[in-house]
Amino acid sequence: MRSLSIIIPAYNEEQRLPDSLEAVKTYLDSKGFDFVEVLVVDDGSKDRTAQIVRETASRDSRVRLVSNPGNRGKGYAVRHGMQEAKGDWILFTDADLSAPIAELDKLITAVLREKADGAIGSRALDRSLVGRHQSFARELAGRTFNLLMRLATGLPYRDTQCGFKMLSHEAARVVAARQQSEGFGFDVEILYIAKKHGFRVLEVPVRWFNVEGTKVSMWNGFTAFADPWRVRLNDLKGLYK
């Protein structure tokens, strides 16, 4: 794997972004990619997020700012990043790097070994790798969501919501062209679209650390329970053809 795009959706991330970008750059310096780019997709931030990315890009040509037309949501930001990405493989990861960037090695190893079209990081396959847990209420909600998600969509994954996913350029292109969700409920949708179009995406256990300051409110989490059913409805409407 010689060509990689890393997408980081960001909304008001001026506090966490500098350290995260430095960690990503240090990781990339240790690898031998022929081409690599880091696309930070600013989702209408009101703080210095965009300025920090510009300053970093002026010192490192691998970093590029992509700007959304206002605050559109994480799903929109990831789709925008996939549409802009040039790498043969495209990773998107949260700005807080709750899954450390070095865990990308596991995704790369898995897709090359299995000749798959993508891989997603999972907290559920090996919970001993979770270094810092969410609250009991959030973990319980996550497990309940996963059960309902599998019932609604037929997807086999144990953890669709870990924000650490990699797709081939071809799979990302197909998914981005059909993705409907612009908010936090996009994860299930993109995996559903990928499966519908014959792409094989693996689930890989990764290290993960809960980072305080999540942008996902309890209300966002509650409304997400309807997202798998919206995905099925969209499919019935023919939106994923």
C-alpha cells in the first residue's frame, strides 16, 4: 500500500488538533508511502481550527484544508473529504485520535492479507484493548444500538460507530456518491452501501481511548437509534442503486 489519504473531520477543534496533527505527521514520517495527504475538513468551525490547519499546511505540504459550506455535520465532512481524496486508500479518523493513528497498521495488514476493500476499527471485538472506557450509560447505549442496527440492516459488525475506518478509493467513490446522511448517523449507511455494492469491509480490533469533550450529545445518541431504519427505507426507495 503506497498511496494514502487521511481525512480528519473537525468542528471547533483548535485545542486538540495541533497535537493530533503532530502525531499523524510523526507516524507518516516513519512510513514509506509514495504519496500521502492529510485532509482536515473544517465543518464551519467558529474557533481557530481553519487557521491552525493553514499554518500547519504552510510547513508541511502533506496537510491540506478542506472547508465545508458552513456547519453541515460529520457525515457531510467525511463525504466531502472522500470526494477530495486522491489516495488509493482513504482513512478517516476522529480529530481526538481516540484510536491512535498507529492502529492504521492493523487495518492495512488486514486488507492486504485478506485482499479486502476496506477495514473498520472495532472496540467490541477485543474490549481489553479499550484503554479508557466511556461511561456505563454510553457503553450500554452503544451495545443496544448495535443489536438494533444488525436487526435493521443485516450488517455483521459488532461496532459500526468507532470513528476509524479505511476504504479503497473505488469503494469510497461509490459510497460518497450515494451517501444521504450528513450527521452522526452516517457510519451505518456507508457500510451498508459498501456491502450492497459488493465491497468487502473487515472489522479489526484496535486500541481505543475515550477522550472527554465529545461532540456527540446524548440527544444525538438517542436519535441515532432511528438511523439504521432510515438506511433501510432509503434502500427501499432506490437511493443506493
